[in-house]
Amino acid sequence: MKRLKVAMVVHEAEEGGYWAAFPELPGCFTQGETLEELRRHAAEAVAGWLVTMRSEGQPLPETGDSVEAIEAEFEEVA
């Protein structure tokens, strides 16, 4: 079994909950009501995307770079 690390960008959904995109996997998105649910759905979405690409004879992306999130506070200028 092959393992692949991909970046996941998490967004808060306007209607509540969260959604995520995977920049290295075009067209791969998922959502969840909580972050825990989002992570579960993310694993399923990525696995499904990879299986689909393989079954269509498409190459899998080369990944592995480490991605780390940071938070920054700032004051808005009026």
C-alpha cells in the first residue's frame, strides 16, 4: 500500500461547518460539520481521487513537502 501526503486547505463555510481543498489534487474537495468530520471525509476524498486517477491511467502527483499552518494577528486599517 502506498502512502501519500498532500496539503489540505481548510475554510470555514458561510453556512457553518468547514470545507477543504487539496491544491495538489485538482478537483478534490470535501466538507464536514466539524473539523473531526472534515478530516475523516478528507481521507476518503483523497483516497477516492487517487483511485480514480489510477483507474484512468493518470499519473499521481509527486508530493511530500511539509506544510505547516501559522496564524497571524493584525489590526485592520480603516
